[in-house]
Amino acid sequence: MSEQDRVAIGRIEEALAELRPFFEADGGDITLESISDEGIATVKMHGACRDCSMSEMTLKTGVEEAIKKAAPHVREVVAV
């Protein structure tokens, strides 16, 4: 893993840490699973957030925006 990758992961983890209280308030959580060489960040939603009907909107309007701001080379965020 390159230094750039480590820095990006750290920044993304910080962004997710800022969002985490909102997930936890709804009985869930979110974790970064991976970042591909193509700039796709994979996250995993846990608990109530995993099955929430609003999870896709949360992913695209909140999580993806925060991750792209933290790591501009990420071009898409997907959930597994």
C-alpha cells in the first residue's frame, strides 16, 4: 500500500467518524471495506442502517459526498 493510499484511508476514516454518530443514533454503523485502484470506495453498513429503505440515499447524498471531499480521487462509493 502506498503512502498516498494510507493518507486517503486515514482521511476517509476521519470523515466516517464524523458521520458515525448519526448512524449510531439510528442503531447502525458504517465501515470502510476497501478502495480500488479505479477510485471506487466500498463501505459496509451495519445494524439498522443495512436494511433501511433510505440507505441508498444516505450513501449517495451523505457518505459519498463526505468521502469524495476527504479523498478527491474517489469517484464513487458503493455499499456491500
